[in-house]
Amino acid sequence: MEVTIEVSGLIEKALGCKEKTMDIPEKTTVKELIQLLDVRINESWLVISVNGQTISKNAVLSEMDRVKILPICGGG
């Protein structure tokens, strides 16, 4: 199943892109998606929304979901 991920801050630097489309297994949770991205960051520092709504990291993703993963704060 395909989802689109939008990231910023340190995650963007680690992935090398601001937006990425991924093919993931059915019934993948948000937490599992973060693990698939293989970005070393404490999950408690992230705010995650799916299709514009903030959700639990245990939520199961669906085909064509748009996932935004943002750090709680950033510096400059």
C-alpha cells in the first residue's frame, strides 16, 4: 500500500528530502512507519498527523494516507 510522508527539520536532513512516497505493508502503524524510515530520533519529540489530523502512533495507516512527521521544536 502506498502512503506519502512529509517531513521537516532534522528528519528532512536525515532523509535527504522533504516529501517521500513509500510502499508499506498493509496494517502498518504510524510507529512502524517511523521505524521503516530508519531515522534515529526519539519518538516523543515528534508530532504526527495523518490527512490533517493529529493521531496516535498506534494508529493503522490506510492506502493513500498523507503522513506529516514534524519535530516538536526546531532551532536555527
